[in-house]
Amino acid sequence: MKLTATMVGSLKADMQAELRRIERAVPDGVKAAGDGLKGSLRKQVVAAGLGARLSRTWRGKTYVNKGHDAASLVWSKAPQIALAFDKGVVIKGKGGNWLAIPTPAAPKRGVGGKRITPATFPTARHGPLRMVRRSGRAALLVVDGVRVSAQTGRVGRQAKGGGRTKSGSFKQGIATVAMFVLVPQVKLKKRLNVAGAAGSWARRLPRLIGRQVRSG
């Protein structure tokens, strides 16, 4: 009876110790999975050419409750952008208006350092925008009579007096330059796979918890 009691007591102690190791391992394993998912999504954004700034909008946090209950939440601080590139959505102009896509010649920033749009376009520097309709092709918003560097192709200020000769043609180094392409809608290409990354790390979770149990 003494031997049996000792063995039962020892087994119970071993089981309790194992449960404590699992309780410690579960939050660590769940956190590792959450961190891994966040890292994978950040890499996806950079690999898709969407920039390091957007990649850093992916955030993560682990919640731990008593016992073996833990969860990791991974989210984006730019959810609409992330969803658009995850689903490959169609974007249309509000109220049936055109979507204005800046050309490489357009300034990087608009008035006040705001994102460049027709509304923020620096007309004081480049002159007013003019719409050019093209049969069977996208319409354009252009500026007339601006200086264009022959070396760099960079667009400068609008020339005084329109930069035209007496015959009406532009002087050398002066041109009409397209600043925006106008389209009714654009279809964003699917560049992210959020569900695929989440599923991959969910499948790794048991192995991550097991690794924490063995190391603990």
C-alpha cells in the first residue's frame, strides 16, 4: 500500500508539473505564431512593391487568460488598403466621376504637402489643368506651356506669356505635359494572400507549442 501510494503521488506530481509546463508553453507558442504571421504579412507587402511604410501597418498582440487559453490578434492599421490588395477589388470614382491617376511627370506632392490630386495640383507653379479627350483612349489632364529640362525631362514652371512664338507654336524647351490619366475605374491586381499566411501559421501552432514545452 505504501508503494502504491508513493507511485500514485509521484505520477500526480509529474502530471501537475507537465500541466504547468503546458500552461507556460501555450502563450509563448501562440505569441510565436502571431509574430510569425505579422512578419509574413509584412514581407508580402514589401515583396508586392507596396512599400515598407504600408508593411509596418501590420500589428500584432497576444492575449493570455488563465489556464491554457491564449490568442494572438494580427491586424492592419490600413485595413481598406490591405483588403483591396488581398481581394483585388475594382475601384470606381465617387458619384460616377473619373479617377485621376498621376503620371510620372506629375509632382510627388500637391499644395500644402498633400497627396497629389487635381484638387491639390500646384497651378500657381505649373498653370491650370486642361482636359484632353481622346477617342477610344483614356482622357488626360494636361498643363500647357511648361518648361521641360532637356537633360532630366523634369517639368518646371509655366513659361511667361504661355511660352509661344508669334506663330503660336511652343518655344524650345516649352511643351504641353500630361499630369493625370482619367479612367472610369481601375481593377487592382491581387498582391496579398492574408488567408494563406494565416492558415500556414495556424498549422504550425501545435509544433510551436511543443517546442516551448520541450524547452521549458
